[in-house]
Amino acid sequence: MNPTPGRRPDWVSAELYPYTSRFIEVDGHVVHYIDEGAGPVLLFLHGNPVWSFLYRQVIGDLSERFRCVALDLPGFGLSSAADGYGYRPSEHATVVEGVVSRLGLSDATMVVNDWGGPIGLSVAAGRPDVFTRLVIANTWAWSVRGDRHFEVFSWLMGGPIGRVLIARFNLFVNQLIPRGHSRRRPTAGEMAHYRGPFPTPASRRPTSIFPRQITRSHAWLERVERGLDRLAQHPVLLVWGEADIAFRARERERFERLFPRARTVRLPGVGHFVASDAPADMSAAIRAWHPHTAVQGGLAGGSAEG
């Protein structure tokens, strides 16, 4: 957590994260974001336990042709939460809505991964006039009630044992980020940037809230899924890492049923954090799909978008 709201900490490397840090106040939160390049807007939303640093290489690839905006959720990265904030996904969605309004974004593409999925798709469904295209990478947007794959994880990591492991050992950063990469290993410098926001047990609380919310946010997740109807005619790109320990083929297939006109780009051997594990592939998929940069014929192996 940023100890000095509105200031970029010294541990952030200009070499690894060569972007101008900007800060905006929304409902008492000091939200950090980057805003690079010019052209059609791409809004990047991260999940747990990462921050906008996750997308740095994709943004570097795409900012010559796009305006790339990436924010940190309160309590993550360089963003600071107001007193009393609960770090629940519904609260994060409200903050994202506020940032979108303050920045005056329009005709934008929402790019999501992990918890950024239900949070971002909730926001997009509420503003389908603003978000006219979607890029979805290894996430979900519905209640997982009855799915033991997720319920066991939520019970274990969201319960007392999980909370202690996260608080004492920064478990999510130290274990799940490396395991979320399959094609490559994060470097020591990259891991230092993922640990940077969470130096103390108290600062790790935001990362410990999300696991329990997988099951405690059933009602909110059901509303998120119902809202997807408002996005049914939007162009959608699915960029799916096939070596993900969290999100499987069945989640991708469910998105394909929800968005039957979507283009799917499957990435064998790529893990959960697609933007970091395979940044060049993700950038290429977006360029080949987005009408601003698309090349004739698209990507070999991807199903054609209607």
C-alpha cells in the first residue's frame, strides 16, 4: 500500500515501469493510474494480488497506436484507500466507475483479467455506451455456487488459515504470482515490484479479502452475469492462457456461449497472468482484432468474430 498517497514510492523502477504516475481522488480514495499514448482507449483492470505493473509490457507494445489507461484498485499498487473501505469487489467497481467518469473516457475497450473480470464487466454493463469493446483474459463473471474448484479455494484461502498465511508470509504474492506464470519465471526485479505494495501484514489485508468474496459475493456476481446481456452485441476478444491453475477451459467455453460472436485466441503453455506471461501474444491478439490496427485475416487459429 502506498505509504504516501499521491506520491510515487522510490522502490518503483523507472526502467521496469517507465510511465508517468498520475493520481486522482475518487470518493476519498487516492487512485493511481497511468495514461500513455494516443488513439482509441484501452482501459486495463488488474486482479489479485497484482497492480497496473502487470500490464507494463502490453502497454509498451500498444501505446504507439492506442491510449492505454491502467489504474490500481484502492489498496493495491500505488493507490490508497479511504478509511472504512472494505476492499470488496462491488466497492472496487464503484471506484472504477468514478475514475471512468472523472477521466471522461469514451468509445473504450475494457481489458480484464482475474478479479478485474467481474469488476470491469460490471462497470462496462453499466456504461455500454462508454465501453464498446471487451478483451477478456482468464477470468469469470458469474456466481460459482456449487463449483467445488472455486468454493474450496475460497474456503481455504479466505478463512483463518489463509488470512494468517497472507498476513505473515505474503502468500499470494510469493506463491501465486510465480505459479500464475507458466511460460516464464518472473524476475527478481519483477517480484520486488509485486511485493512493494505489501510490506507489512496490515498492508496485505486487501489481498486477503478477495478469496472469501468468491463465495460471499454470490448475489453481486449473479447481478454481474445478468448485466452481460447489455454487452451481448459488443465485439469481444478472448485471450486465454491454457496452463492456468485457476480458470479452465470450462470458463472460456462459458464466455464463448455468453458471447457467441467473440474471437478466441488460445495460448498453449501460458498461465493465469497472461499479460505478464505472454505479453507479445496478448498485444498481437489485440492489434489483430481491434479495427484500429487489425490486419486482414486476423490471427491464425482464432475463431472469426462476427
